[in-house]
Amino acid sequence: AFRQARALGQHLVVGVNSDESVLQAKGCLPVLMDSERQAAVLGCRFVDEIVPASPYVMTAEYIEELVESKGIDYFVHGDDPCVVDGRDVYEAARKAGRFCTIPRTEGISTTDIVGRLLLLTQDHHMGHLVDQPSPMSKQ
């Protein structure tokens, strides 16, 4: 996604949502802490700059502030819906004519990754239980 977004311009600024805004919008904390997410995003070769603690739901005022302070032309997101409390979180960017979508990469999401990790953990522990003799059995 960062590569696709970077291809739309010459300088990519990525907003990294704060823990609090994700918790409020999704009802759970992100897997990685703020500082970890910021470091991971900034470490991507396609990213030139980050905006830490970006709100999950952007207001028209926030968008205008970023346009003026960072020179942002477009707000880019995958083509999957991003809705909180029945409202598109990019509504203000759309109304300002500054929203652009890129194709979402199928199978790449935090939910998918966490699900796979949980399955691997379950398989690991279940395999351990099968392989280990019971403390009650004779050896």
C-alpha cells in the first residue's frame, strides 16, 4: 500500500493512528504500541515522513491543518470501507476533493495476521499436549 501511495506523488507522509483513537474507533487496542507502529512505518523505504498520533476519524479542520502544514495533496487509503459509527472516516477528505483510493492487498490485515498467530499457537500447544506423556501415565 505504501508503494502504491508513494507512486501517486513525490513525498509520502503517513498518519499513524494513536492507540486511543484506534481503541475508540475499533473497541480494542492495536497489536503494536504507538512507538512500535511509528518505527515500523517510518522504516518503510516508501515513507518519507510520519504524522504521529493521527486521529482515526479526521475532521475537515484536521485535514486543512495537514494541507497547510505538510503540503499534503491527497489522503490515500485502500478501497476497503473504513467506517466508524456509520460514517466514512474519510468523508471530510472526500468532500474536500482530496481523497484517493488504492487497491487493498487481499489477505494482508492485522486481523488475518493475529488469526494466523493464534492458530499457530494453538497448533503448537496442542501438538505439545499430544507429544508429551501424561504425568499420570507409566513410563
